[in-house]
Amino acid sequence: MSSILTASIGRKLLMSITGLFLISFITVHLAINLSLVLDDSGKLFNMGANFMATNPVIKIIEPLLGLGFLIHILWSLNIGYQNWKARPVRYQKTSLSKSSTWASRNMLILGTLLFVFLIIHVINFFLVIKFNPHLMYTVTVNGIEMEDTYTLVASLFKDSIAYCILYILGGLLLGLHLSHGFWSAFQTLGLNNKYWMKRLQVIGRIYAILVAIGFSAIPLYFIIKF
Ligand code: HEM
């Protein structure tokens, strides 16, 4: 029994480490994105986006982030497959649902939906900025010429209610995924005694709610205001 447990924790370790790395990216990403609603001139967001695009440390972290996403996704599929192979007999399902949350039982589904969202998201912004700069306007903020990322994002949300809804759903999905993923990552890393578990669960839920509301509020703001 204990060796099964150790093997399962070993498998989850990579998910936890990459997950925590992605959580730190998501926190910075949300903080910068919130400037979309704090300043309609777009200056604040453009400064944040320009900092992320030009800072040498971020340039080193960016490929690692891509790798982190890739490992997190591929490894989750591997774990999902291993768990499916070793799945218990079906009648145990009802007792499982009493001791776990809906999100924790559906992490693979939530992750897959997030992955679909992420592909659309990367096509919307990242690929345009990196590989189609001729589609971008430029602006000068505080004497520095930079790409007008604000106009790219704001136009998408102003022009399409469908994209706004998609991004609202993306924020909610991410929140649900994190409502289990956040504390589960720490649990796997060893903070799994009773004292820490309860606290991490509460912190994880608060964090997940803030992330869901934060990301969803941005397209919602554009629906209401423009
Ligand atoms: C209102 C919601 C969001 C907005 C407005 C937004 C905006 C952006 C923009 C403008 C970029 C391109 C940045 C650049 O290359 O300079 C970007 C990239 C990215 N976003 Fe988002 N995002 C949102 C939600 C999310 C969510 C929910 C996730 C995670 C699940 C996410 C993950 C990513 C990733 C992985 C990249 C590519 C990494 C990179 O640019 O370095 N975003 N986002």
C-alpha cells in the first residue's frame, strides 16, 4: 500500500513543481492584465506588456514557461492514463465523491478545457505579437516607442462578445482548476499535515476565487463599458 502511495506521489511531484511555476506566472499575468481596467488610455497595460517583452530575465523565463506548460499537460495525461489503468471497481465511485470536491475529481477535464482555451488565447495575442508584428500598431509611452498591445486586446473584447464570453469561461475554468491544484501542489510537496492542509485549502480557495474573478472581470468590464 505504502509503495503504491509513494509511486503516486512521485508521479505527482512533477505536476506540483510545474503547477507552482505556472501559478507564479498566472499571478504576474493577472496583475498586469488588471491594468486593462484601471487605465482606459492603455498606457499602464502597454508599459506592463513592454516590460514583459523586453526584460532580459523574463526573456530567459519565457521558454521555461512554455516548457513548464508542456510538461504539466503531457504529464497530466500520463497520470490520467495510469490512474485509468489502475482504476478501482466502479461501485467505489459514490464513496469517493463524498470525500472529494467536484474539481478534484475532474482535474483532467478542467485541464483539457483550459488547454483548448489556451490554444485560442495564444493564437489571439501571443502569436500576433511575436510572429505578425506588422499587424500591430505602435505607441510612444513616456518617450519609449513600443507595441500597442492594449489596442490588440481591447479591440478583441470590444468587437466580439463571443470572445468576451470565452475569456470569462477561461477565467472561471482556471479558478476551478486552481481551487484543487493550488493546495494539492503543496500537499504533494510534503505540507500534508493536518495543521497545514486546512490552511492551504482555505488559501487555495481564496486564491482560486481571486484568479477567477480577476480574469473574468476584464472581458466583463469591456462588455459593460464599451
Ligand atoms: C482576460 C484574460 C486575459 C488577457 C487579457 C490575457 C492577455 C494576454 C496577452 C496580451 C498575452 C501576450 C503577451 C505577450 O506576448 O506580450 C498573453 C499571453 C499568455 N497568456 Fe494570457 N490573458 C488572459 C488570460 C489568460 C489565462 C486565464 C491564462 C492561463 C490559463 C493565460 C495564459 C497565457 C500564456 C501561457 C501566454 C503566453 C506566454 C507569454 O506571453 O509569455 N492568459 N495573455
